[in-house]
Amino acid sequence: MKKKFFSDFNPFFLKILNFNFRIEYIIFNFKNIIFSNSLSFEDIFILYFFYLKKFYDINIFFLNTGKIFLNFINFINKIKKRYKIGIKTFFPNLFLINKYIKKYNLNSFYNNIILRKICCFIRKIEVYNKVISNFDIIITGQRYNRSGSDYLNLNFDNSRKIIKYNLLYFWDYKDIFYFIEKFNIKINYIYNYGYPSIGCEPCTKKTHSEEHIREGRWWWESFKSNRKECGLHL
């Protein structure tokens, strides 16, 4: 009688191997690297691996737009302490913000997509471009299926002509949460309250389970007719 062979195959294991290989390849083969960390669950997942591999000296930055959820301030301090790693926080140009408010008013981004994108540019893109201009390689936790669009390149930022490794490009959010739960990785508790994608507080709302995770971002704009992005990763 032939013995039956049972194989507990987990395709997630292959993704972890590939993910680990890409991290080591980048760290050991390049210098002048920076990690753009928005404190999303994807970015915390990557940060956890940096911690496991003792890559403590990697450059990491966070953009405080001045409109973030207040709990992010406390969360970032916990992350720094937990992973023994420095995260530099950058703020937008106050002069440009005041100029925008005087010309259009504080919440004019609700009025039309042009004013919203100007606000995004001032609070995010302008400072982001300045920060990354000093580096050769950018690491992010962006995923291909996050927005349902083909704008995202695997290893390159087309708009800025710079190498950008999107380490989770082929990952689904369920894969990441599998690992987060398995290894008890602490993420921002706001994810437990119906916010699968978190941006500036006035531009983010809760979503239902049947909705795309990005429908809560810039929620007053049409999700189907408009590629709802701020411009950081175009």
C-alpha cells in the first residue's frame, strides 16, 4: 500500500522569500537610500522586516501635512521606540499654505478637483520632491492593486525619473494582514474602525466592506470616473 504524501503548501511563503530577497538586494547593493513611510499597514510591515534584519540606519521619512489624524503623532513615537529606528518628519511650506488659504479659503479643496490637487501638491508633493531629491533610491509600500490603476511602476518613478522600489507591488492587502496577525505586528488602531486607506483627516472617511479600499479617500469625488491619487506615486 502506497503512503499518501501531504504537502502543506503556502504560496505566501514564496512571497516572503521574494520580498526578503529584494530587501537584501537593495540594502547590500545600493547606497543613498530613503524609505518613504506613511505609517500605513504596508509601510509598518516593511519596517518590521528592517527591524528583523537589523537595518537600523536606513533613512526613513514621514510627511506631516498638517491635516493628519492626531493619533499619528503618538503612533510615530511608539514606532520609533519599538523598532529602534529614526523617522524624520517633514512639514509643508507654511507660506504656500497661507497663500492657498487666503486665495481660495481653508476647505476649498472640496469645491473641485483642481483646488484639491493644488492642496495635495502644497501639503505633500512639493515637500516630498525636495526630500527625495537628495537620494538615489526610494523604497515604498505601494501596491499595484491598491488603486485599480496601471500608473504604478515596479521599480521606477516615471514622473521623477528616479529608481523607486515598490516592495509590495504584487501583494494583496490580505497577504499583508495574514503576516501582521501571525506575528502580532502593531499597526495604527484606526484601521479597526473602518479606515482601510488613511490620508489627511478631512479627506478620509470610513468605507463599507463591499467598497474598494480607496473609496474613502477624497470621498466626495467619483471613484469610477477619476483616478483618485494625490500625485506622490504617479
